[in-house]
Amino acid sequence: MLRKGIPNEVYHSEPALNRSVADKMLTTCPLKVKYEMEKPSPSTPALLNGGHIHSGVLEPHLTDSEYGCKPLEIDGNSSRTNAYKELFAEMQDANPSKRWIAESDYNNNKEVIASVLEHPLAHEIHSNSEGMIEHTGFYDLAGTACKVRPDYYEKNGRVVDLKTTQDASEKGFLKSIRQFNYIFQAAWYFTGLRAMGEEPKQFVFLVVEKSPPYATSCYALDNTDIEREIPRVFKACKLWGECLKTDIWPGYGDDIKTIQLSLNNNSRLSISDIAKKFKVGRSFVYKIIKKHQVETRSLGNRKTIDMADFARAIRWENEGKKL
């Protein structure tokens, strides 16, 4: 079940597998994941600003205790002086849990927060007494301890995730979805919530631009796209569990891979074209892709598969084999 009252730092300190690490297990390689766990990078201004905005939108009652504006001067001393550094160190010691943000970023974040809070979905989030903001869940998936912390979840099955972006237009955010693999995030949340007995039905992004006029927008992912991504969630969990068990963290592999630069590849067809070519339904195509792990590639807005790969998978299916 989802639990409230678990601080963000406690959530992150738990060793269970989270969405971002699971994603990296598949999009980079386990060797890099292990290295980053052993030698974590310091928090970047972008992450700090993102945390401030999330707190201001979702948990405004905690924002002032979690984040502070780093002063340009203290008692007339500029940040370049030793006196400033000593006084600021005292401020940090007096507020050990507070994260300090440069004044320009802090003020910009406040504008972003104000814009988001004007959105009808934000009003709905804060007016729903049964909604769950920043609740945490721990569960087991494919023999692996996992965790999830949706920005907002309500019992009617809607998951809401707050995102900051440079371009909140439909075209601009679609690019972000692909670049940052947000479809995997949605599949991770759906899978985790189901493992805890919940019934997620819709994944929604509340999106705000990080520069004036701080335009906002709201987008829902197609559930069919989310369901197609769920096998990769299980794959990441199994790979993580195997790496923990064996302490073997593979890199990119030693075999020679062929990289195709041309998008004009006549052997690759869209899902619909493959279904027509082989005279089968689209649902059957997806079944074969999932069962026999047929590689798919995105060319423009289309998900494509190689005709030879699909023909081979059809042969395996008819022979009762499985990859």
C-alpha cells in the first residue's frame, strides 16, 4: 500500500530499485549503474530547482523548511568575502535539512510554482481530500525489492506527474517523452501500483515551462503505449536481481553490433503495415513482438519492426518455440 509521511531523503536512502535506476539498467548498462551507485554525482542546480518546484506545488507547507534563498549579501558582506562564508556556514548549521538556492533561481522557481498552482488540475489535486500526494510504496516484482513515489495518485486510478520543461507545447513535450523515456516511468508506476493492489487507469503529466511566461499544459499517455512498455519493467527488475545475486554487472557487450544510419530501410514496416503484409491482426503482431522479443525501432512517429525478424518469430510461433 502507499504510505504517507515518509521524507524524500528516507525514500531515496532505501536500497530498493526505483524507476530511474531501472531505466538506466536498460538504456545504458549495468556496469555504469553500479559505478554511479558507488560514486554518486553531487546534486545539480537543475535537480535542486526541480525539487523546489515540486515541493512548492505539491507540498507547499514544507517548502520553507526544505528550501531557502541563498542571500546575495549577509550583513553587508558579499559572497566573495570570508565573513560571508563564515556567516552562511552558520546559517547552514542552523538549518541542516534546508537546501539553498541561488536568488535568481529561487525567484524564478517561485514564478513557476505560482503558474502551476493556477492550473485547474492543481486546484483539483489540492481540493481532493482522498488524493495521495507524495506517498511511497514498497513492493516485490520479479523477485526484486522495488519502490515507487508518484507525485499524486487518486483512488479513481489517475496518476499525475509534474514536469518542468523548456517547451510545454504538444510537439515539444512529445520530444521530451521520447528523450527522457517517460513512457517507462508510466509503466513503472502502473506496475508498482498494481503490485500493491491498486488499479491505475490513467497517467497524466502536468507540464510547466521554466521560463516566462511559464505556460502550462496537461497530457495523458495512451494506455496501449504504457502496456507495451511493461515487459521492459520486468526485464529491468530481473536484470537488477541477477546483477545483485551474481555481482556481475555487464557493460555494453563484446560482440560487434551493426548500426544502421539510414531511416529509409525498406525491410522495416510499421505495426499496421506488418499486420497487412502477413494478413494478421495488430493484436497478434503485438503478441508476437512480446512473446518472441522482436526488436522494435521508432522511425519518426512510427514503431517499426524488420520483416525478416517478424517472419522468423512467426516460424517459431508455428513450431511452438519461444526465444
